[in-house]
Amino acid sequence: MKTGRPPVEPPIIRARVPAWMRGRDVLLTLGAWLLIGYFLREGLYLAYDYLRAPIFELTTARAPDWGEIWGRLRGFVLLAVGLVAWITFWAFDSRARLQATHSPQPAPLPDASHGVHFGLTDAELAAWRLAKVQTVDIDPAGQVTMRMDGRSRDVGGRAEISGPSLG
Amino acid sequence: MWDFLAPIVTGFTLGYPFVMAWYWMSGGILHRLVRGWNEPLPGEPPLLPSYPAVSILVPCHNEGSNIREVIAALDAVDYPDFEVIAINDGSRDETGTILDDLASQYARLRVVHLATNRGKALALNAGAAAARHEILVAIDGDSLLERDAVTWFVRRFLSDGTLGALTGNPRIRNRSSLLGRLQIGEYSAIVGLIKRAQTLFGCVFTVSGVVCAFRKRALHDGGWWSPVTLTDDVDMTWRIQIAGWTVAYEPKALCWILMPETLRGLWRQRLRWSEGGTQTVLRLTPRLFHRRLWRMWVVWFNYMVSVLWAYTMFAGFVVWCLRWKSLAPLVHYPAFSPVPQGWGALLTVTYLIQASVSLVLDRRFEQGILRLIVWQVWYPLFFWMVQALTSVVGAPRAILRLTRPSTGTWVSPDRGVR
């Protein structure tokens, strides 16, 4: 591929929305964080107390009943650990496939097989693939017929498609 | 009996997202370690041993306001040999005229007009038949393919001859509103992590229809795109895997997409996804009875469990609302508050860890993405309920659709604030 190319800027759209809308989004989101902070306040204070000097000691906060918490969570934690072990096994198992750089390639689909599915002969399919602009009918069953109208033109820009008449 | 069932329902409803969050996170991290550790950056693809020709399919329906930009982005794709086939599926706006005009400007562009509107699946079939090359890349008519995406797709196909399809990495363009910014995190934390984990496992639930690539042979073995499904991408992914091909995620194949930024648009989109997903899974279940397809059963099972979870979650929320109205004694079912207390707080923290992990993994693809963690707080508070509700509504509609098959049609989506 080409080297020394300039980087491409992501085509992100940031439309100018009304100030009230931006303010609403910010306030609501701030409120949501405060709500979560409120419900997690005991845990957050516990962590703060544990990490401040003297570090790794609880000074004012009371330690929760870890046994009770573990009793409640044990089943879910063990299930999660089991699933992590499961996906780790598959990651290990698939690493050769995922890290491969080349592999024998399957043969391409023959045009004849492709054309049959859509009710087209080889010649019709070949003609279709020459067209630059074309109009086609495709019925709900997937059968295709080509219309020779004013829009259709082939890769050379002529007015009509060369090749067999379709449909 | 209810005394026995209530703790099971509570444990399942609260435990399922907790357990799966750690599973998806592990899958994402392991994918990075196994597949991505020594990988070049997305903007620096290595030289390939060969550059097989590629056809890029762009099905369009009423894309008059987007198509010029889409075709210009495709013309800038850095790949030696490719053609672009735009399929105008009976648009009622000026899409057809614009495409005819663009065909004179761009040598690589070819245009197929469908005489009548037939839906995305048949439009893709028509485009594939017109395509000259074995490898097909498909994007939506409002999406901008990144310059090197085709190279990354081809590199992956060359590395594994069993791959029948690849799913790319859709990145959200429109982020003017809270909903837009929220979905960026969702695409990383939910979609990206799940696809990474499923790639490691060897079975993917769906390619992203907005940016994906196929071998024609795999599409043929899968029976081509079906017009009777709402979500052609899920359907095609399953049928390709049933036919014996593998499907994988290529996160470096980037494509910039537009997403809804209104609640109505979001609801319609997610309901279609949910309904289409369930429809496909149910429709193809009879074809899964083969020992070779055991991996698909695992993905099938997880999907069904996620639908069941949506029902148990929604029922708990309804009970919580009734309790609020002092009707609790009438209902013997656990109540699930949308306010994150206790277990809810634990789930919220778990999700925020999941979002952080995914954004760290995805910062290679987008600078400054870590800042978006601020907005992700809404996902567990609001988005989970929307997702659950779409599953609750979508599942019966999908079952109904199985008994009354109809063809998929185009829906003009909400494309955000521009």
C-alpha cells in the first residue's frame, strides 16, 4: 500500500445543538453519577479509609461482614470464574488460527453456480457484469431479469449492453 | 412453590448480567492478547502477499442526502483492485439520478437500479450477481468506509481459508446528543467485546450488516441473502456457519456509521434488531441438529437466556411499579428497582468496569475515546431497560412473524442530529 499517507480525520459529526440541550445532558449525567456515588458511599468510604494513612488499615470505618458478602456472591463469582476459564481455553485453542498469516484459499465460486441461483446463464451473467449502469427486475424468489432501458450502459459508456438479450 | 422459585428468579435476573460481563471482558482482553498484541495500528496495514480483487456493495434506498459522501469515501479506499457497486433499490428520492451522475465521475463505480423496491436482502443479491470478484464487502448507503478497511478484510481472509464472513468495526459518527455518545460506549462495551469473545470461541452471533465482508462461495453455500428475515445480517451469519464456514471479527476494518439520536428512532431500530434476531434464531433452530454445530448451540442458548432475562427483569420492574402504588400484596414476584441499590449498584459498577475495559481496547481505533466513559453511566440506568423492553416486545412479534412470513422491507432510519 502507499506509504507516507496523511492521516485521515475521523468524520465525526458534532452538530450545534441548543445550549439548553447540552446543559440538560450534563446536569442529568452529573446527577446520575451523584446517585451512583450516593448508593456506593459506604464502599467508597471504606476504600478511602483503607488506602489513606495509615495505609491498608481501617481507622474509622467498620469492616463489613466479608463472610456474608462472600456467601451471597460465591455462586456468581464461581460461575464467572468458570466462564473465564472456558473462554481462556478457547483462546488458547484458537491462537494458531488467529495468529496465522496465510492459509490455503478455497476455490472461487464458479460463475455457472452463481448464475443458476438467479436464473441466469453464464453468458447473461457475463453481460451483466460488463454493465456500468443497468436496471434490473428481481422477483421475490430472487430470479433476475434485466431491462434494456435508457439508463443502461456498459463499461465503455455505450448506450446499450452488448451481449445476449436478458429477460 | 413460589418460595422456592423467587430466589432463583432473583439470582438469575441479577446474576446473569454480572457473570456475562466478566465473560465478555475476559474475551475482549484475551482477543487482544492472542490476536492483537503484535498487530499494526489500523492506519498502518502491512503489505499483503497478494491483493485479490474486491467488489464493494452499497445497497441504497432513499439515500439522496448521503450517497455522494459515501461514494467519495469509497473512491478514497486505498486498495489496488476493487469496484464499487451501488444498488439503488427503487428509491423514491433523487438517489437514482445522483448515482447515474456519480457513475460518470468515478471509474470504479457501477450502478444497479432495481426497477421496484425489494428490500436490502434482494438488493444485496442483485449486487452480488453483478459483482465480478470473489470477495465482497458490504456497507450501508449512509456509512463511510475507512481507507484501509478493505485491506484488513482481505488480510484476514488470506490468513484463514475457512473464513466465510468477517464483521468489521462500526464507529459512530454522530455524537451531538446524549443518545449518540451513549451508543459509542455500547458499540465498544457490548458489541465489540461480544464479537471478540465469540471470535475466540469460534462462533459469531451476527456480522454487523453495516460493514461486513464475505466470500461468494460462502454466501452461495449459505443460500444468499433471504428476503423473509428482518435482520438479513443475523440470518446470513447463521446460514454461513451452518454451511460449515467460520465467521470472525476484524476490529481494524473501520466504518463510520450514523445512529438514531431520538428515543423513537432508537426504539424502532432496537425493536427491529430484537425481533429479527429472535425470528432468525427460531427459524433456523431445526437446522442446528448436527453434532458439528455444537458451538452454535452455545450461542443459541445464550441468546435464549438473554431473552428470558429480559422477561424476568421486566416483570420485576413492573412489580416494583406496583409496589410503589401499594399493590405489592397482590403479586408474589421479586421487585427490581431501577434505582441502583445493593445488587443494582454492583451491576452498575461492573458495567462501568466493562465499559472502561472496552474503551481502553478501542482507543487504538479512536483517540480520546476514554473521555466518553462519563456518559456510560446511563447504560445500566436506562439503556438496559430499553434493551429488555425491546426483547419483551420483539419476541412475540417474531413468533407471530414465523406463522405469517413476510418479506423484509427498508425502514428509513433516524440518522441523528446533523
